[in-house]
Amino acid sequence: MTQAVPGPRRPASARSTSAPIALPGGGSLLHRALPFLARLESPVTSYYVLLGTTAILVVIGLVMVLSASMITSYRVDGSTFTVFLDQAKFAVIGVVGAVVASRLPVRWYKRLALPALLGALVLQALVFTKLGVSVNGNRNWVKILPGVQLQPSELVKLGLILVGAAVLTKKRKLLGRLRHVVIPFLIPIVLVTVGLVLVGHDLGTALILIGIVAALLFVSGVPARFFLLAAGMFAVMAMGFVVTNQNRMDRITSWLGNCDNADGTCYQSIHGLYALADGGWWGVGLGASKEKWSWLPEAHNDFIFAIIGEELGLPGTFVILLLFTLLAWGCYRLTQRSRDQFVRVATAGVMAWILIQAIINIGAVIGLLPVIGVPLPLVSAGGSALVTTLLALGMLLSFARNEPGARAILAARPSAVRRSLAVLPSRRKR
């Protein structure tokens, strides 16, 4: 009988490398992380990620709109709260609309798709009547009441997403044929929708609509050759509107570095970079911006990200980027877990809408993209944009509530009101 010869023992340092990392409170880093990772797989993760990021972005937006607009408001109306109160009013309207939208079943969105787009297009057509209002060269506003204006192109985004999701879902098995991609989605739905916006000279919104269409086609499974054909067609259309407008050409050339002086089309971009430079690493403090003192145009709207960087520094800008990343992850997770093709396509459309608009806005502020003039979603001042974006996110919350297993979990959890009442002392019967 042979006796086993023990092998060479590993050094203590080599053996310790495979041991779990011990923490002062006991346990290992892996054991601490596992419960958190398990919670991410919960059916209600998408719901709470979308709800939480939306709420935080709206609150940050209200704070920064107040800070960025107080000088302009005081100079125009004699009150530092004029723009903020308007934004707060629209935030309340948007939140109420989002709550209602989050409670509607998915079948209602399929039914409301066509009426929503037709209504939005009718309003968009009204911008070319006496009710239309031009802002900075773009005719994209409608005066519905004295002192109350509406931007119909924001509603067009939501209507196009709903109709696109409905049509592409219905034609899912036929999308391998070009004519079923073109008719009736690209022609006439997309052509009429984007065309009406472009006739009003709103190139920024038209680019976002084209991005939405691209996302809808991609998630629907349209073959790459058709996808590239549509992208090329709309790219040529967009370039045509750029080269035929001197203001847009000036913005493009100034972005490419052709700035002879700090005035004109370069003025806004340069002062946006001044704001970011003044903020440095940690910012000058909330409310202490210098550029908002009539130096930076549209400080509370298109260039609010510059004021965030100036007052809150690099951490403030990173928080905004992180929140949009989490919002995108919540949308992506919803598209992956949903069993309804309509929900998947519509969610991708909303995701593209918010992300493309955020990228265009932030890219213009930091100088990576030309200044087109689109607001930062949920953060910039603007009632139409805020309300419609909240309605779209309320729709996504409705979709998230219908994820497999999510409705049962949400129904089983007591509401905040019931939890509050539960801690109150009950009266004992004598």
C-alpha cells in the first residue's frame, strides 16, 4: 500500500488571494453585494428606476430653472419667480397627467394612437395660421389663450411613437418587404409629420423625430438595408434644410471653428463654455452664477446645463449624466422584459426621444455639436416639453406595471397613506 505524498504547499500570500474580501462589519464584499444584485432582478425594478429618475430630474430642473431665470425674470417682470412659477405650474400639470397615464391599460394606448397623432398634426398645422407664433425664427408655437402658448411639435413626438408602434407591430411579419415598411408608415405618416415640422423651420425637433423613427424601425426588426435607406433619405432632407438657411449655415460654420469674433452666432456657445470654465471642479455655488446676469442667452432653457456646470461644478453635471443613463437603462430593461411587441417598440421610441434630445442639448453646450436649440428634457424651462415628456414617461410606468410579476408585487405593497395610518395609535373600545 503506497502512501500519498503531499504536494508542495502554496505560500500564504497565494492562498489568501482567493479568499473573499472581509469587511469590518462581518461577511464578505460578495455576500454583501448579492442581496443588492438580487433586488435588481425584481419585476418592479424598471418601474422604480423610471419613477425615481424622473422625479429627481424634475426636482433638479425646478431648482435650476429658479436659479438660472431669476435675473431675467426680475428684469422683465420685476419678480424673480415669474419663470419658476410657470415651470412649477406645468410640472404639476405634467405630474397629474403622468399619474393618469400610468394607470391606463396598454390596450388604451393602442386605441388612442391614431387620434393622438391626428390631433397633434391638426395643432401643428395651426402654426401656419393667424394663431401661429414665431420664436427665434422657428414658427412652431400656437397661441391657444391670451398669454398661453403651446408647442404642438412636442405632442407630435408622442403621437408618432404611438402610431409607429401600432403600425409596425401589426405588420411585424411583413417588414421584410420594402413596400410594407414604406406604406403606410414612412409614406405618408412620417413624411407628413416631419414635413410639417420642417416647414415651420424647426430643424431640431425634426432631427429628434427622425431619431425616433430610426429607433422604431430598429426595434421592430426592419432589415438593415431598409433601415439605412430611410436614414439616408432623411439625412439628405435635413442637409437640404441646413444649406438653404443662412442662420443654420452660420451655426454650423461657427461650430466648425469659423468664429471671427465673440459676437453673432458664436456668442452663445462661447459664454456657455465660459460658464463651465467658471464652475471649475466644484462650482461657484447654487445661485452664484455670473453668466446668468444677461450674459448667456437662454440660460434657463437651452443652456441650463451650462448653469448647472457653473454653479454645481463637475459633480452636478455628472449627476445629470448619471440620471439620464439610469433612465435609459430602465427603458432598455423594459424593452427586454416585456412580452408585448407594441410596448417594446413604443418604449424604444420614448427612450430615443429623451436620449437624443439630451445628447443634442448637452453636446451643444460643451461644444461637441452645433447649437440647434432643443431643451434638456425634464430640466430646461418650457411647459409643452415638460408636460409631454412626463406624459410619455407616465405611459412607460404603465408599461412597467404590466411587466411579468410586477402588477402582483405592486398590488401587494401597502400604499404610503396606509403605511402612515398604520403607525397611528388606534382607539381602544372601552
